[in-house]
Amino acid sequence: MKAQSTSSQTGATVAINAEQIEHILATHRRCDAVLVREVLAKAAEHKGLDARQVAALMSISDPELLHELFETARKVKQEIYGSRLVLFAPLYISNLCSNECLYCAFRAKSKGVKRRALTQEEIARETRILVEQGHKRILIVAGESYPREGLKYVLDAIETVYNTRSGRGEIRRVNVNLAPLSVDEFRQLKAANIGTYQLFQETYHRETYAQMHVAGPKKDYDWRISAMDRAMEAGIDDVGIGVLFGLFDWRFEVLAMMQHIAHLEAKFGVGPHTISVPRLEPAVDSVIASQPPHAVSDIDFRKIVAILRLAVPYTGIIMSTRETPNIRRESFALGVSQISAGSRTNPGGYSHDDNEGDESQFQLGDHRPLDEVVRDVAELGYIPSFCTACYRLGRTGQDFMDLAKPGDIKEHCDPNALSTFLEYLEDYASPATRAVGEKRIAEALQQMSASQVRTSEQLLKSVRIGERDVFV
């Protein structure tokens, strides 16, 4: 059966063909090594994969083929993104919610969560703490209910974040994870100068969606899945999608996500800027979160990351602190290009340093502070990047892809990554992290092209003499 989701306001239609997905999965449960290697060879060309090719990679169980999958993903990740790894932090401004999502601590009937919406003064204080840690990019997150000001509360919060500075530091880009909006509301969000609008479908399987979302506005599957259409119609050309892995079969979810991406590409000429891959984690008052209906093993989780990198090679993959340090380390090379660090998932959590408090949305796996994560990332051979240049220079949506696909984006991203990394090292890093970072910058320069080295050395020189926010 072909399920269609329609936005009554715009007439936008998002079709998830569950019958087609199930047929593809049934006919690709076992694929021989010849077919798998043909798919991997195609994936190495950076041109993406179709649903049947993705299904072939999902069928891999042989250790040798699994190794080849991971090696191909590593190769593609390196060729497109190089050694850059973008860092950000979530900023939870409210845990008020009118939904009843059975896996979430913020659900309306939860008795174990203290409800709180930060004042603008408290948002400024949280932001200042993040700035003083060294962050330049944050993701504003709110439960799907706002104080009496409505959307204006969020718009004011965005303005507060941008206006908050401490010393040499400031937040240069605010991304948002908010409930679905109307086109007019999305226009207001764009006018607030956001970067990426992020929203997860949670599960694309309609029956499971109905079982998990039993009350509140989020119960409307169609309104949620068509949100990206409304956002892009409103002019927000960088959108981020995702699935909460563990609610339904991950194979179905990935293929359904591919259909969603294909819809956006067909209608708007560009798909999502990012894909997030959260796994279901324990949450207060949630039995489902502690016992996922379709738990995803660590090896399957690594397969998800690798397959997504090959299926949509130019789309960023985000991994949160839900995962343990070891899983995060293993996933960097397989396709992850953005990570959160030093996260708190409760309103006011940075001020109170209470990551496991009663106001948290879910249990975290990585509790390390930003400085330790930065040092670890650099020791692994990556460049921790705090760059926000593309957003501010209009290299978003189709313009970003026009640079990314021929490989030209590296001429901008690699030097900008180094300059923002040096900013962090000089202004915020511990002595141990600075020593590791300086060594990593020197190594990175040796691996760059001559033109990149010239640009990078000019930017680095500017940072060392005290200039900040320099980029190309």
C-alpha cells in the first residue's frame, strides 16, 4: 500500500511506499558477494545509491564483506569531508510538551520530569557558559509546547543567543530542532537568521508511529512528515531529518528515509543538509525507551552510518552524545561529519551541571567535557571544526551542493576548519589539548594542496596575531 502524507496548507504530498519497501527487503535478504561488491564499486564513485543497492548492503553479514563496506565508507568519507569533524552543543530552552510520545521523558503525562521553560536571562546565562567553553554553533531544542508567547518565545531565544557574548567568543550560528510549523511561521524562523531547521520523523512506519504517539499534535503523521516541504517553501534551504532507531526495523526506516530524500530532491532540487542517527535510550517514565521494540545492535548501528554515507555521500551525518565515546570514535571514519560535545539535555543543565537530572530528555552515553572531546578527536587524526562560514556566506542548499559535488568545497572548509580550531586552542583549550592541537594543525598542513596551504597559513597567521572570525 502506498501511503501519502499531505499538508493541507500547501498541498505538498510526501509518499512513503511501504509496500515497495517491504518487497525490496524481502527480495534482498540474501545477496551474493558479486552483487555486493558491484554496489560498493558504484558507491565509491560518490554518486549515491538507489533503494535496491542500499538493500543489498543491508544484507551483509559476512565479516569480509562487512570489512569492505566499512572500508568503502571510510574512503568516501575521507574523499568528501577530509579529516574535518564539526562540533556543536544542544541548548534545551524548555521541556514543556503537549504530546504523549511513549519513548520520551518530556511526554505530557510524565510525572518524573520537572517542567521548566528558561527565561531569556537564563538562556543568556546558558549561552554564555557554552561560549566560554569554546562553542560557536548551537542547536536550540524545545519540547513541543511553548510558554504563552508561543513561537515568539523561540524567536526571542534565538535573538538572545546571538546577542550573548563573552570575551572574544560568541555563537555564530543557531540551528533549531522545533515542532512542525506553518509556512508563515517558518518564514518568521528564517527571518530570525537560523542555520538548519531540524526535525525527526522518529519512525516512518505509519502503524508504529500511531502506537508511539498516542496524543497531542505530534500524533498527526502527515503534518510532521510534510514539515520539510513547508520549511523549504518558506525559504529555509538547509533542513535536517532523522529517525529514532529502535522504534521499528532499521532497514525499513533507512529505505523510507531514502524515499523522503528523493521527494525533497525531486521537488526542491536538493535533499536534506544533514541526517541524524539517534538510537533509543532510556528515559524517565518510559518502559519503551529502556526496552526498544526493535533494538539496534552496535554492529548494525555502524552499518547504518556506513550505508547512509554511501547512499547520500554529500549529506552530513550527525551523531549525538547518546552514544558512548567508543561508538562515536568508531563511527567518525564510517561517515559521521558532525558531533555534539559536552551536551546537556535538560533546560538549565549547563548552569547546574546536572546531566542526569530529572529534567533530562534521555540518558547520555558520552559525558566528557568539550575540551576532552576536542583532544580525543585531534588525537584520532581529525580536525575539530567550529566553522560556520557557509551559512553566513550563503553557501547553503543547492549552492552548497554545487560546490560539494565537484569537491570544490574543500578549498573553503579545510582552511576554515583549521582557523576555527586554532581559535579554540588559543582561547579555550587546556595546555594538554593545545599541545595535541598544534601538532595536528602542523600535520594537516602537510597533507593539503599548495593553494589550501597558502589560504590556511594566511588565516592561521591572522588568528595568531589576535584576529577572530576569519574565514573564506
